Amino acid sequence: MTERKSSRRSPHRRNEYGRLGKKTKDREFVETLENEFELSPRASDGILGVVKDVFFDNREKHEGQIEYTAVRSEEGAGKPMEKMRKVRIILTREAAGDREVQEQRGDSALRKVQILRMAEEAYDQEGLLTEEDLGRILGVSSRTIRRDVAELMGEKVKIYLRGLQRDIGKGISHKVWIVGLYLKQKTYSEIVRITGHSVGAIKAYLNDFTRVLMAQERGIKSAREIGFYIGRTERLVNEYLGLIETARQDEEQRGRLDSIRSQMKHLGSRKALKKGDFGMVWRRVV
């Protein structure tokens, strides 16, 4: 009978692994802090973690996206900038459909689309951009951004920017604004004219709204759970759920909800809701 090999490593092998484990860049950095700056092992490990978070963000970036440092959304006014906590965020500076908006409606319309999109992306990553941040990213003056923001606020749309925190709870997000116009029987061309967004962006927001509606009708009530399954934020799901409730109280909008449901019939009798499910095909421009 063959004798079983012990699963335990010998002291010699453990010592060998221990020595090899100290021959890494992480250990070199920590030991430098401990030896040259006389920091404790705990402080040195903490600094290593901060350095990795700030300089080695491993989140995937897609074409047209950039990294940016923003002030955390919970930071109030009155502190000097160096005292405010920051967060590293990923922003979509250029998305599919942006060139179409620029060609058809000009630079100002394109900036407004980018302002709404990036400000909301920052907020969903626990940051808030300033008008100066947006000017820097888009290569224009903060004065130009202020003018664009003032025009957007005239549409009663939420704009997630520092300096406007008190107004963030007012109005609706631009995605809800666009879907709401569709529920009010507006055509794609009318929504493009009113909002300045491309048809592709409008369809993308309608797809998300449809997936929220479908999830709700299949018995999933929690916004957090729906958001997890469809890959969207709890905040956005809650806004879409509120829009559904409002639409059900209006005869005209109920008709559009029924139209959306009829377009979902191609999904058949699937019983399980999976992440990425309910990809609508908007065949008809109405």
C-alpha cells in the first residue's frame, strides 16, 4: 500500500515560500516605508492600498471613456479643496450617437448631452463634477458650461453637479425625461428635437425602461434586485418605477405601456429573469 504524502509543507518549504513572498514590488514598497520613513507595518500597508486604488484602477474602460478625479458627493461646501475627499471615476466623454447629435444639431446640443451623461455617471460613482471640471473635460470655458447648464435647468431636468446639490432632488433625470416623452406619445423625431439626444440613445433608455417594466410584472418588486439583474443603478430603477406608476394613472400613457408590452411578446414564456435579459428590438419608429 502506497504511503500517502503529507499535505503539510515541511518547515524548509514554508521558509522558502516565506522568503519568495517578500521578493515582490508590494513588499519592497512597504519595507521602504517602514525602514526609511519609520512607519508602522499597518500604516505602510494602508498607504500601499491607497496607492493601488489611486494609480492602478483595474476597472474596464470602453472606447470613448476616461478616468477623472472628482470630489465625493457627500462633501459639503466650505472646505478647501485639499481637505475634501476625492473619488476616481470613469466617464463616457464620447458615446455612440454623439457625432450624430453634433452633425444634426451642433456643438451646443452635443455638450448638453455630454454634460447630462457625465454628471449622472459621476453621481452614480459617488462623485460630483463642477462646471469647471466639465469645461476642462470638454475643452471649453466654464462660462460656456454655465450657459448650457442654465438652459438645461429650464427643462426641469436634474443636473448632478456640485453647487447644485440643493436642486438635485428637484426635477427628473434626463433618462426619465426622455422615456416620459415617449409615454406621452411623442415620436422619435419629436423627442430628438426636444431633448437633443440621438435616436440610438433614446432606444437605449427605452430598452432599460422596458426591462424594468418586465421585471416588475414578473413579480420582482425591489429596485435593488431589479437593478442587479439588469445592470443598472438602484436610483435609476426607482425613477423608472415611479414613471410606471405615474403612467398607469393616465389613459394615454397606459396605452403606450400596453404597446410596449405587446412588443415584448417575442420574448416568449421565459420564466427566469437573467442579467442582460429583455433586450428590446424597437422595430417601429412611432
